[in-house]
Amino acid sequence: MKILMGTCGVRWFKVCEYWIDQVDFIDKLKVKYMNHQDALQKLQTFFLERDYTHLLIYAEDIIATPDMVKLLIKDALENDFDVVSGILNFDFRTNWLSVNKTDLSNVNVMYANQYNMLPIDYVLGDGGFIDECWFNGMALTLIKRHVLEKVKLYLPYRYVIDNALGLWMQRGTMFDLSFALQLKQHGIKHYIDRRVFAIHFGDTRRYINLKDKKPEIQFIKASKPLNL
């Protein structure tokens, strides 16, 4: 396996970047201060132009330990999963998780409660640590190369016009839902490991401001071997 870890961000909380930097056993690409669609396209293009076998998406607003990352890598290695993810809290105001089993193909998704992200299905689920899901927030997700040759991470579910990034613009949103729909279209299964339960900061949009921020891409080579 040759893995690239990618983080696309517009906030870059210090505590989150600390944990991102602890994953020093795989190459990393940090794409900073771009709208999410452009950032994801830069990341996917960088990946496909090189000989990586897997892409690990690690969101900018989560805390996941290196051991969690290694668990996902072991899952992919031992089971040859096309897509495997951790799970996260949706925010701190609800008991929702970032994952569900409900096929939303025929639903016009507008609101978070339509996802039916109930933790009892995953935290207390029977049958071992591995489970299949339909949707995952894609905040900590390991994806095999052939999947990324078929699906576009940067394809949004819908567009909005707002100044949520500090500048008025049309921007794509809900890339994780678009990813789930594309996986279904191609018959690709998405698995989760319930042992990998990371912390998501929730709604931190008020900390986003791209005004006067210069887009930046940082490539960091692995400094240690991957020991599983």
C-alpha cells in the first residue's frame, strides 16, 4: 500500500492540525484556504497523477489519533475494502453520528435530520466492529485508487450562493452525500469500523473567512515507516 493523506481546510484549528501532523508515517497533502470544491479537485488530481494506491481523507475539523488511522489501514489491507471510514459525532448539540444506513437516492436532502444518523445503530451494534453503511460524512475515510478513477470527490450535491467563506460566491456543498450517491451508482460498498470513533468539532462556520487568505498547498513526505 502507498497511501496519501489529504486535508482540505479553511479554518486550521491548532489542536486539529497537531493531530494531523502526528500522522507522520504516510505522505500528506494539506490544501489550505480554497473553497471545498477546488480543494478536493486539487487533492484528487494530485493523487491520480502519482502512484498512490489509497487516499485517506482526514478532515480539518476533527481529532483522530494515529492509531485510528492505522486501524483503518489494517482494515483495508486485511479485507481489501474499497472504502472504509471511521465514525464521528455530528455536533455537540444532538446525539447524531456522521453515518447512516438509509438510502437517500430518492430524497431531496435539505436538512440534517433527513439523514437518520442514529448512534444506536453503530455504537451498540452487534456482529463485530465492521459494518456496512450507505452514507458517511467522509471526515476520516480511506479510499482505494480504482474508486477515485470512477468517482469525483469534488462533485457537489447542490450549489449555494452565500458569504459563508467570508466572500460572496457560488460554491458547491454536500460532497459527502454526492460521494455516497456515486458509490451506489458504481456498486461500490462503503464500510465503517466502529472502533474508530473520532471527535468532530461540529458547526464552526463562524470561524471561516477566506478574505485576504492566499490559497496554499503543502506536501509533506512521511518521516517514519508505517508499522501496523
